[in-house]
Amino acid sequence: MKIALAQLNPTIGDLDFNSRQILESALKAQSQGVRLLLTPELALCGYPPRDLLFNPDFIISISKSLEQLAHTIPENLALLVGVPTVNINADIAGEKPLFNSIAYLESGQIKKYFHKRLLPNYDVFDEYRYFTAGNNDNVLLLDKHRIGITICEDIWNDESFWGKKSYHSNPLQELSVSGVDLIINLSASPYYLNKHHLRRKMLEFAARQYDLPIIYTNQVGGNDDLIFDGHSTAINREGRTVLQSKGFQEDFKVIEFSDESGDLKQSSLEDLPAREEEEIWSALVLGVKDYARKCGFTKAVLGLSGGIDSSLVATIATEALGQSNVLALLMPSPFSSEHSIKDAQELVKNLGIQSHIIEIENLMHDYDLALLTIFEDQEFGIAQENIQSRIRGNLLMAVANKFGYLLLSTGNKSEIAVGYCTLYGDMNGGLATIADLPKTKVYKLCNWLNRDSEIIPYNILIKPPSAELKPGQLDQDSLPPYEILDDILLLMFQKHQTKGEIIAAGYDPQTVSRVMNLVFKAEFKRKQAPPGLKVTDRAFGCGWRMPIASRWF
């Protein structure tokens, strides 16, 4: 039996586009003699649809699209497609109104639904808000094969692998006991760094543990702040990977299940990213490309300061959207160094993008005059520094509004964490491209980009970071060295360590206290920031739910 994995990039809510994608995959599968075609979790509507699921018209339209799809798929092809379905017992039992389901389509009919058993409710997931958990073993009888059907989280609760259970049931174990020949998992598993390695280890372990082959089909693409990496895979009963799909792009793979051996035959293996920098680069480029495309933008604008952050964002945007679709504004002030302007111009030349220079000195002077009677003779301080950033933010927004460009903000995770950023200034934008990338990783990624030839000008890589909002200013005047700051933030956010544990790890108590205080005080800024592409397992996005009005710290 030939089985195809359609690694699709759906657009949330675009049912016609998503249906066409699935139908095109079905026709391709038929041409290659495929018996069963797999698509990702909620492939018909896109994942995550979030509160669109509360709209009755949305659910009705999905049902109609599914019916139409069932009538158009080729004969002799079985299709599994992810859809939300109505829970008819919701009003009676007080359950949620929907299931997260897989529809089995064949011969012009919707033959059966399989419901997701385990509903994640952590980090970026909020499935209890919408769905009721299924409670039946999901077994598809196809010809003479018994196929176990699982949906994403259903395979993430093996106590033997994790050392603990997050849910009462383990669908994998239950399916293995029921005597299935094969496990299939349809997923929309959001990306973070190295997650595909973790998934693969988990799947290989499960295949050996239950002596069952496993086929895993994942969504790919960017949806708001979430990126889906694809990397669909198939594991044989021995726990060996026999199929590996591409990462960060759509793919279509076919694998054969042997009735004689009761196992999967060897298929094609795509290379995995060789280095973390390559993986992060691919994720961020995909995130920008899809955010722009799915929101209706073709061009982007950003402020280019001659610093490393804006240089990296410009480079990502150029790769994602093309040279002719990126505009950089250079907005020097009297505090801008000559080399910053020169460095920015050199980057523009290297990338082949468009640029304009707008001097802001006269605008700064006008603000000083307007505020003179209020500020009186008070010394130059943070308020005046921030005015420079807000002038630049206004200019960028004016250009974005005038020409319909996507404004990309350029702040990194280290700065956003401690509030070293200006509301309505450098935080302006429709997308925060590197908001989940710590400053130290920004440097690593830029050095990796320069591995074969100079893209980021060398001087940008070696000069001390500076906002250049006052004479001689350096980031380290206000912040700990980024190597120390990023280590403390890593222990706070991703290791979930306490203040005492971080100090015990060798960090200065005053520095730790100061950093933690800055993080908590900056929450109001992060709440007003544009969405930032998630590349770590703890990002300032939909999975970060901290109060603003709090006196915890």
C-alpha cells in the first residue's frame, strides 16, 4: 500500500485555497498509485484558527468545503484531512462545541471522523477553549489494514520516553494493544529551535517501544507569530527513519507499507539543517515571507541604523521578499556616528535594496521648541532620547501607510525582555522579525551569513552596540554585557529557574535582581509590541501571559 504525505502550507480561513492545495495533492497521489493520502492537522481551515472557531458561519463553511472536497477527490484514493467538527452533545453534557478531527474521505463520501484525544493547553496551545477531547480508539479499516489514527498531541504522552505522564491516557499504547498495523499522526506542530530533532527521537523511541511503524505528517508555514517547520517523517518498526521531508517548505512524499514484512519500506531522506544558524535563518525567512503574503503585503520597509539588529532584519527581508521589495530608511541624528551611516549604506549596496536618507535634526529641534515651556531648563534625559526614536517611528509609519508596505521592527529578544526599546518608536511595526532572537544569537547568525562572502559589513560585527541617542552612548552603559544578560534570561525563561538558583549558578546577585526587575517592569511595552516570530520554546507571544499590573517582583 502506497501512502503519501502532503506537507501543506494552509492559509487560515482561506477554505478555497486550502481545498485546492489538498485536491492538487490528491491528483498527484492518484498519478503515483497512492492508496492513502495524509494531510496535516486542521489542514482545511489552517492551524491555529483560534477564535474563528466561535463563528458559526466559519464552521458551516468548513463543513460545506469538506463535502465539496469529498465529491472531487479521485476514485480509489482514501484521504485523511484535518477539520473541526461539531460536537452534537455539547449542550447536553456541557462540553465544548467542537472536536479537533480527522475526516476520512473516499468514493465521494465522508465515511468517518476521528477525534483528537489529547488537547494541549500550555505555551501557545489553548485547545480546551474550543474542543472536547475524543474518547474512542481511532482505528481506520482500509482494505485489509488496521491503521491507528492520532492527531498531534496524541503521540506526546509516552511516560517511558518523557519520564512522566501529562494526561491520563496514552493513545499510542492503547492503539498498540488493539492490534493496529501502522500508526499515523497528522500534526500542526509549531517550531522552536531543535524541535524536529526532539520529535524524531520521540517517534523513533515509540516505534521501537510498540513495535509499530509510524508516519508523521506536519504542517509547514508561518501563521502570525508561529512558524511550522514541516519535517514530516516516517519511522519503521525498528525505530529507523525511512522517510524525511524537507524543512520550512512544502513537500510531497510517498512511502510504501509492505504487507509481507508489516513494515515501511525505505524512501527518500531529505537533509536536516547542518547548524542551528541555518535552521533559525530558514525559520525567520519563512516567517516573514508568509506573514507578508497571508496579510496581503508585497513590500516591506524598515529603519536601518548601521547596527547589527536592523542589518539582520534587512537581510532576512531581502531573502524573503526580494531585493526590489525592501526599502530601508536611514534617519541619522546629530548623535549618529559617521561610520553608522557608512555601514548602513554599505549593507544597502551588498543587499541591492532601495534606500532613502531622512535627516531628523530639524525635527528634533522642533520638538525641543514645542516642549520648552513644559520641560523648562531640565537636563537632557531619557524622554528626549526617546523622542528621536519616536520621530523615526513616525517617519517609518508614514511611509508604510503611504505605500502600503509592511513595517518590520528590528528589536531583539534581549532588548525587548528588559524594556531597552521605545514604545511608538523603534517598536513600531507590523511584525517583529527577531523579537525571539537573543542579541548573542543575532551575532552568531550574522557571522554565519558571512561564512562565504561579506553580506553584513565587517565593521557592523565588531563595533560595540549602541542606540546612538546621546553622545558616546553604549548599550553596556545601561545593561549588563549581552553574554551575561542572555545567560540570565535563558535561565529565567527557558529553564524556569528562581532568582536564588540563578545566583547560585555564579551570577552577581545585584545584576540578577536588576535584570529580573527590568523584565517585570517592561511587560506593558511587550503587550503593545507587534507579533514576533517564535524561534525558542519560550517567546513573548501567544504563549506568554504575564500581568502588567503586578507587584510580584
